[in-house]
Amino acid sequence: AFANNFVSKATNVTSAGGTTILTGGSARTQNLTGVLTQTFRLPNATTLTLGAQFQFNNNSTDNLLIHDSASTLLATVGPGAYVFVRTEDVSTAAGSWEQARAMVRAYNTAGEGR
């Protein structure tokens, strides 16, 4: 299936120093705020389609950690950074995930993104 100008769902998460477990039905975009490290565990890849992706926007003051469903660390996303991951292989629960490099947003003195 194809879609033009697709707008995905987003979930806002306040870091609590815990783990947010994602499922195939979770919002594509995860926005993190707060002051503690938060871990996100990706879904069992066998429940997803090839090319399924999740986006992580770290607006917190600490790290956002991304793990596969087997709890293997895939990425550490620093404060003010953004990363997305996409399934490359869905034949096992952990799957294989491609990731884009985290991109740190620059802020001017007024606190506005540029």
C-alpha cells in the first residue's frame, strides 16, 4: 500500500528512567521530554512489515536509548537529537534495523529551532 503526504501518529513520553515497550500498533513518532534517561524497546520484528519504521525525537536533557526486542542496544540518542530506525529483516524477533544518524538541532539564543 502507498500513501501520499502521509502524516503518522506521534506519542509524547516524559522520561521516567524506565522502559517504553513499543508494539506494531505504537505511534511511528516518539517524542521524549524530561530529565532522565529513557529506554525504548522496539517491537518483535516478526509482527512488522519490511520497511516499518519508528522515529525518535529526544527533547529531554538526558539520553534516549533504543533497543531491539532482544534488549540489544541499537542506538544512543543524545539530548536535542533525532533518529529513525527501519526494519531490514523481519525473519527473527530481534530483526535487523537500519538507522539514520542522529541529527542534532541547532538553537539560537531565543530558543527557537533553526
